[in-house]
Amino acid sequence: MDARRPRRRTRLAQAWSLPVAVDFRCQDLLDNETENYVGHLGYGRDDRLAERVRTADLLIAVGAAPGDVTTDGFTLLPHDGSGPRLVQVLPDAQPLASCTGPN
């Protein structure tokens, strides 16, 4: 991996004051020491982070669609539309599996 990529992601998060959570397997994607890094989702995640996800207005998933482990069995993204809006930025033009209903 290009060593500059985590720095670029960190600068982007800082410039836009974005809180960033990562998949538990991808904790090196962002500088963990920056104030924008709020933790990892998946195994061993902090309950406070799960609550932030549940109550967010908007989630932007970059690189991979939210999966079963990162969403606690999709309970962080309920199908009834009561959860946050979800924007997915994926590397392939593949059809998406439905983890939430459309808004």
C-alpha cells in the first residue's frame, strides 16, 4: 500500500471535520492518533461508536458495502428507514446487495 494514502485520508477528514470509523480489519487506513478517527466497527467495537452510527444523519461507506459484522447483524442500519441515510462509494460497478431500503 502507498504510505501516503493514510495521510491523504487523514487530511481529507481533517479538512471537512469528518468523524471516521473503519472496519476492524482496516485500522491502518487512517491515522489513529487524529481526532477524526473515532474507532473501528466490527469485533470489539465501542458501544458509544455503535450509538453514534445508529443516531447519525448520514453514513458514507467508502470502498466496501457495510457488512454483517461491521453493522452488528445490520442492526445499526435498520431496514425500516429509521436509521441514517447511507451513501456507498464502491470501486466496482456491481449491483449492490440490499442492506437497507431506498430513501
